Amino acid sequence: MKIIEAEVFQVGEPASAGGATWAGNSILLRLTTSDGLVGWGEAVPTLRVQPVIQSLHEVARVYRGKDPLDVERNWHEWHRHDFYLPVSFESTTAVSAFDIACWDIMGKHYGAPIHKLMGGTFRDRIRLYANGWYDGCVSPEDFGGRAKKYAGMGYTALKFDPFGSHYDSIDRAGLEQAHARVKAVRDATGGRVDLLIEHHGRFDPNSAIAAANALEEFDPLFMEEPVHPENVEGMKKYRSATRLRVALGERLLTKEQALQALRDGLADFLQADITNIGGVTQARKVAAVAEAFGVEMAFHNAFGPIQNAATLQVDACIPNFLVQESFYDCFPQWKRELIRDGTPVVGGHSSAPDRPGLGVDVDERVLEEHRVEGQEYFDPEEPVWVVKGTWKEF
């Protein structure tokens, strides 16, 4: 069996501001084999859609003609060719998409879901935390009302960014606003929901420490990326000055980078991204390294339905699982329709699909209806990583 075709799809919907740009982007990969099997992968789009698409075409030159079952050999062949793989997000996300698609093919070839091929099921139900639920929320009342809704849907953990438009530093007024928003979420959910505080890696160490001191009373499950991710010494300063638990890792590109973060004691929980770290093959290795350090996994999972399906497959089989990020109930409708709602959320939990491979079918009609071209929507006033409509003060 050989890979004979690699097709790249940019899918999305028109941006609210109109024009030739696009919002809600996903980048999908379809591999077809010589015996007719099809595998799907996904790559990271965040303001890098065009470079990532080009990288996928570059990786295709290595994978085309290869046996998709040889996931280790194929990954190392790309490693041999791409001199900058360890430091190139475009390279790692492209090869991640190919690896995910190959595992999808492998499962279909053997007639088993991916988690069965990786050692079997460790858990049947996967606890989720909701993200994306607070779009348009600015005031504490906005946050509290929306949090109550999602807690009512069965979620036992909610992640949110309470810091408005503050970047690098945050003043006393910003800390008071963040405190009010977090308090509103805690009060609206009766203290029964774990609070996960998203920082988006935006602060210098002193400001991050000030935020920790302001929010410590709420006992968050974790503070996510409190310091600019490249500032390793600043992160060490944060760790020595605070008692709160830390989660990070979505911007790690290799298992070696993950090892260094763990060895430096930077994280209590690791958030590697399966579409960024090297696909299923490398994600499983990172989880094993984290297990050796007594660190639990909470995979980053913010993009599309193929990424979500692949991540759930890994969640199902690792012993050191904490909780899984989920945008599924906040996806635009077409993203759920794209996989025929194949990974539903029930009472704040999901299950890894038990059909072969990723366990989901792609609706070709929806795929064609949402094919787009060009650069994604860009808002100079609100970075793409912000949950829409929250880059404001009240």
C-alpha cells in the first residue's frame, strides 16, 4: 500500500467584515492510498494559512509513494529533509497533519480505532472543559450568565481569559476587572465548576505574578501560559513566586522541547497540541515523557473537527490524562456538520469514536460548500487568538 495522492483543503466561511478574507478557517489534508483507503489530517491555521498550505505541499513530496503504515520511518524521512523542522511551526504542523492522516488510514486498514492500536482504552468517557463559550462577554454579568448556561449543559470545568486588552503588563484597574469577571463565573456556577484561567502567554513575569496574587483566592485548576512562552527565565521567576498550578505547551514543537519544559519544572500540566507536536506518533511520546515526570496531559485542541477526533483518540488510551479542551459546542455549525456530528458532547464529556481510524466521516458536500481561498480575516484591533468580542474593558 502506497500514498498516491495528497490533497489540501482550506475551508471556512466569509468574515463578518466582508471582502476577500475568511474567518473560521480550517486546513484539512486528505491522503488516498493505492488500495483506495482515505485518511484525513488537520493543520494549524492561526494567521499562517498560506505558509502552512505551502508546507503541506512540501511534506507531500516526501510522503507520496510511501507506505502510510510506516509512521515512524515517514516522520524521520521528513526530519532528514527539513533542516529547520525543530524550530518551524509551519513544518511541524504540516507533518502532524500527514501523521494523523496516516493513523486514520492505519486504523481503517486494520479495522480498529486508533486508541485500540495504541494500547487499548484506559477510559470510556473523556472529561471536557469548555472554551470559546464567552465570546462577546465583557462585563462580569456577561461572564456569569454565560458560565451558568454552560455549567447547566454539564461542563464541570470552564476556561476563559479575564484580562481584556491588557498585553505585556496589567495595571490595578485591569486586575480589578479580571477579579470581578472570575468572581462572577465562580458565583454563577456555585463554586462547582473548575476555573481555568487563560493568559494566552501575554504577560511579563511581574504582571503575571500580580495576576496570580489577585486571583489566588479562587483556587483555579490551573493558570495557562501566564508568561510569554519564549521567556523561560521569566517563567521560572513566576513559578518561584506563586503557588498556583500552571499549564502550558500548546506552542511546543518537539518532544525535546517538552522534555526541557518538564525538566525545568515549568508546568504541572502539559498542553501539547496534536496538530503541532508531530501528530499522533509524537503526541503519544510526549504523554509518556510527561508521565515519567508525574505530569498530566490536557491537550490543546482549538481548531477543527479532525484535530478534535484525533485528540480524543489519544485521550482514551493514556494513563496520565487530566481534562480535555473542547470548542465543539462553540464550533460554527458547519464544523460539526463536516464530520456528521461524529464527536458529540454529552453532559460535558465525549468518547473516542470506536469506528476504524479516527472514527469520523467527512461530509464531502459540506467540504465543497466551505472551500475558500486567500488570507484569513484580520482585525488590527483584536488579535486572532482572542475569543471574539472580549478584547475590551468594562
